[in-house]
Amino acid sequence: MDNAVVLAEGVLGSTYGKTANGLVRFTKRYNVKAVIDSKKAGMDAGQVVEGKSRGIPVVENLSDSLKFGVSTLVVGIATDGGYLPDEYRGVISEALHNGLNVVSGLHEFISDDPEFYELARKHGVRIIDVRKMFRDMKMPFTGRIREVKSSRIAVLGTDSAIGKRTTTVVLTNSMRKAGDKSCMIGTGQTAWMQGIEHTVVVDSMINDFIPGNLEWNTLRAWDMEAPDIMFIEGQGSVLHPAYPGSFEIIGACRPTGIILQHAPKRKFFDGFEDFRIPPLEKYIKILELLSGSPVIAISVNRENMSDEEVRDAVSNLESQYGIPAFDPLSDDVERVSRIIREVAMQ
């Protein structure tokens, strides 16, 4: 794994820092040695992201990270529209000058920028635009998804940047640790950065080919691993005004069960404060009607909540909807794993 520093200036621990947050929590592709965010310099990145130490220092600038022997700069911000913030340009230029490779998951391709392209050429380093790697995939949907015999659990959400990928990673790893044959189907750029083998980046593709590429990726996982259970990372939200995800995942991957990711304290769509998030029961009804499969559990995002509030939310959600609820960052997920096993055996 490359030693990497993650650029998350001003956003570590926030929804706009979801790429950086995910890499702090888990990655098999990079050895994250430091995170750049001058506002939180001196802290442990794990403490910022999830309240537990990860041994990853937050530093003030790129220069402070070079002492850790880093060879790659990963752009860890996820902006609305996927643009590169102006204040990040200087850090990227400095990284290229210092012989670091640069990796970005933004829609604005760094490798298309003449300044960055020339710097990379001059210093013999690479620029990897993750979304560019997937934009020309043109697999048509075939219907061969019916050949996949795994149970397929889609982790869908009530909003974007709400923890769907994190819950998917936690459940996959938890089931594997318990001896279950499971794998993760990644659908976004951060999943690729985390080293999830079976990943396509759906929001970089021509819309007509998203279902086929999802099907191809799922078939590939089945052919390579034949897992009993697949966990499929959701994108956006079925009712989101700007990122209406879930449709292609439900249509192409044919989930046998759904886990719904929800943030009880979040009242408006992330980045769109004029749009109120609809009630949870509306999501449950829509997703079950679309998929023909049950919502089997609710995963709670604990943002702006104390431990006591999280416990109360879990209890209240279970009482109100009659299905298990859990906090993927602190709960023992074995109870949810048992539900998933029951779905897998049906």
C-alpha cells in the first residue's frame, strides 16, 4: 500500500469530508499516515471522525506530512457538483512539485488541468482521477443478475453523505469475522479508494449503462467468490432532489433485503437546506414497493447525538417500525447479522 496523506482542509469530520472520513476509518488501498486540515491540526483524525484514536495525526499543511514518508496525496473532499476548491490547488501543486502522486474522486478531473498535467509530467508522478477510470464503461444490462445466488442486501439511505458506505463496510467485515462468506459491492469513488475489489463508480457513467455496469460488477463478484451474502453500497437517496439514487441499484442488483440508513437529527437534505427530508415511513414504503423486498433493519447515523440519544433513537425506531435498529459504529452488530442470515436462508 502507498503511504498517503489525505487533503481534507476545513472539512474533516463533516459531510463534505466523507471521502477523508472513510479513509480514516478503513482502507486496504492506502496506508494513511496523516490528514491535512489546519483547523484541526494536532488532533488524531480518528478522534475527529468517530471519537476513537486511529493513530493518524491531523497536520497543518503538506510540508508537515512529508516527514511521514508519504508518496501519495489523496483529495478527501466531496463537494456539491464535484468541483475542486480553489484553496486546494496550491496543495496539489506543492504535492506534485515534491514528487507525490495525486488521487482524486472529484468530477472535475485534475489530470485535465494543464498546470497539473505538466507538473506531473515534469516530476514523473501520476494523477489518478478515479471517476475518469469508470466513465467509459458501457456494459448493457442483460438480465443475467438472475444467475447470482447470493442474498443481496442493499444499504440505502434517507439522504446523501449519511453513512451508507460505512455501514456496508462494517457489516461486510463483521460477517466475515464471524465466518460468513460475504463480500461488498462498491458503487462510489471512496469505495475504490478503500480498496473494495468489486467496485464501479456509478455517478461517473452514462445513465443508460449504469444498470449494466452494476449487473456486471455483481456477476463478477459472484463468479470470483460465490459469497452467501453480498452487501451493496447505496448512492444518494431515492427522494433526494439532486442525487436521486437507489433506482438503478434496486433494478439491476435485485436486492433480497434492504437496510435503511437514517440520521434522526438531520431534518434537511445535506447541502439543500430548503428541502426537508420526508418521514422515514415514506422511504420504507417506497423502497419496499420498488424492490419487492423488505426493509430488514435501520442503521442509525449518530451525527449531533450523544450516546444516550443514540440508544433512545434505536429503541424508539424499533418500537415504531417493528424492525431492528442499530448503530454501526458502536453496537454489537451480531443481532443484525442474525437477521441477515435469516434472510439469506430464505
